[in-house]
Amino acid sequence: IRDRPEDDILIGYSGFKITKRPVKGFDLLQEIMMRVASSYTGDKNLTFIINGEDSEEVQFISGNVRFIKMRAMKDDMELSNFYNALDIYIHPSRWENFSRSILEAMACGIPVIAFSTGGNPEYIPEFIDNLVPPYECEKFAQAILKVIENDALRIHAGKTFYEYAHNKFSGSTVIKQVIEYLEEVISIHECLSTASLR
């Protein structure tokens, strides 16, 4: 990532052993990459890069589109550098409850595209057709192309995701929500205790 040309576009996906766990949708990612490669007509090089594998590998898909597997990052700083180098974060997993990788990408101001499965719609803001109907690889590819081909849209989307993540999931916000939840539980418990004494 450090040696990337300035006009390269990096599209990343992070997770533990994505290529070996069917739920992570590596087969879907392969189809999405092929569809993007067959439709992309721009001059910039596109690089799909996944983090979290046992080994490293570079594959050329077609023309100026390539795919890179990277070893798992060793620490938070490396992971932060990975996200901040990306132009788009994609998450073609078949199922997620609450993905830390998606939240980390949003917190770094990276536009996120994912399937609308599991808990994804509950914490990913809808923007630029980024929540794709489950397993529709053509629509996923088109969402990627839309962001690739419009720099202003990509920058605006990144700001939107950054603000959303920091407003909704900051430490102070989460602490406030936990306190409110505990106060509600205590209130319910007190009401039930009072009722049982009558």
C-alpha cells in the first residue's frame, strides 16, 4: 500500500481468513471483481486488496484490475494505515451481526458497500446504493463503479460515514446509551419489586 501510485484506486476488505470461511463470501467477491473488471473503462488502476490471510499473493484479473491478498495486520496502527489508504471499503460477507471491520472503515472516513444482510442495515447509513440486496453481485459491482467514477461523490460519502460513525459510536455516546439502558432496567426492577409487595 505504501508504494501505490497516486492514481490507483484501492478497494479493500478486512477479516480473518476470508478466503477459507464461506460465510465471508470470497466466492461472491470473486464474481464481483470479475464484473467490475468487465465493466470498468477508466484509466486508473483498480486494486482489490484483502487483509487477514496466511500468505501474500498478487493476481491480475484483467487489464488494469488486480487482486492482492495480504497477511493479517500485526497491530492497530497497521490496520489504521490499511483503512486510511483505501478509497472504498467493501464487505461482501453472507452474514454479519455487527462487523468491527465495517465500523473501523467508517471511522476512518471510507465509503462502505455491503450486502444488506444480518445487522448491516441497522448501523450502516444508506448512501450511494451502498446497501446491496443479498448476494446480487451485479448490483454490488455497479455500486463500486458508481463510487469509482465520481471523485466528488466518493469524498462526500467518506465524510458522511466518518461523521455518522463518530456521532453514533463515539465512546461518550456509547457510555451515555449504556447508562440510559441501566437506568431503565433499574426502573423496571423497582416497579416490579413494588408491585410484588402489594
